[in-house]
Amino acid sequence: MIFKIEMLADDFLEKAFKEALEELNKFYEINWVHHLPQLIIVPDRKTINALKGKTTELWNTGWSDGRVNFILERSVYEKESGKKYSDKYYLAEVKHELSHSFCFVIHGRADHFPVWFSEGLAIYTSGQLVFHKSLKEFKNFLSFFNKGGAGVYAESGFVVELLIKHFGKEKILDLLKGTSAVKTEKDFENLFESIYKFKLSYEEFNKLLLN
């Protein structure tokens, strides 16, 4: 399949792109200034399906492939996604995808990088938690280790928020960097326990949620 890509002059997105990079560089503590991530605006659902090679669900409006990030065109956002459009919501989604690129640069496309951790970081750093219902219990994020789906977004951002609230940002960055050597899900569990000194389990996270 063949696609035509053209450079896009869009002051709204250019400003958002620059601000997102500055904020993400600060959070991830790197200075990414060369060979920057790319943002490709996808015109409609039909093109999303063609690019991904399958029929996609309406919630799928953006994704990242390492340094290259894709997001649905904002002028058709409501029509093609079924979601209500707002500039704040859309720009958070742009930042979400760019956050995935920063993770990629740091962990180098680790063989076994937990999907819930990747999405949790992207949700937290993009400010998307304000669009999520508050959480009373963790009960499903660990099932999204090597698979995605709409369900991964419900809890994963709150996991990252909780870890940073109780233990600081540096440990989460240590965990992110350490995933470059992870080969199995058990390896990740061991890495997590070595950094946080407790087991990766719903029980432990629900204890933190009450504090």
C-alpha cells in the first residue's frame, strides 16, 4: 500500500509540539534536541486502518512506532472517534504519543516492556489523568503486560502517579532504564522489587492507594 505524506504548517500543533518536548525532556531528564520525534497527522479512520493493517476500534486515535507518532486529524476527530473534541484533550493525546517516543529512546525498544507501564507513563506525563475517573481499587492493570486494549488505560496512569507520589520520580526513571535488560515478565517483577522493595501485586498497590 502506498501513502503520500506532506509537510504540514500548523501553528497550533507546532506550538504544542515544542511545549510537549520541553516538558517531556524535563520529566525524563534527557536533552533530546537532534533527530527529534516525528508527528504524522492521519486524515481519517480509513487511513488509520490502512496504516495499521486492520479494522481499528474508535478509541484508537493515536499510536507511536518509536520515533514516529501518528494521531487523527483534529478537524475530523469527533466524527472518526466518537469522542468529544477539545483542544486540551487533543493536545494531551499528542503529548501522550510523544511520551512513548521518549520511553523508546531510554529503553531502546526493550524486548519485554510492560504495556501497562508504557501507557501509564504516557498518561501521567501527558496530563490525561484529569480525563479519567478516580480509582478506588487496582484489579486489572497487571494483565496488560504484553498486550494492549482499551482496558489498559483505566488503571495504568494511576499506578505511575502513585509510585511517584510515594517514592519520587527518580525510582520510576530507574525502573524505565532498567527495562532495557528485561527478558521476561518475571525479570520485570524482580527489577521492580529490587527498586521499590515490595512485590508487584494488586494487594500492595491497593495498600498504597489507601495511604
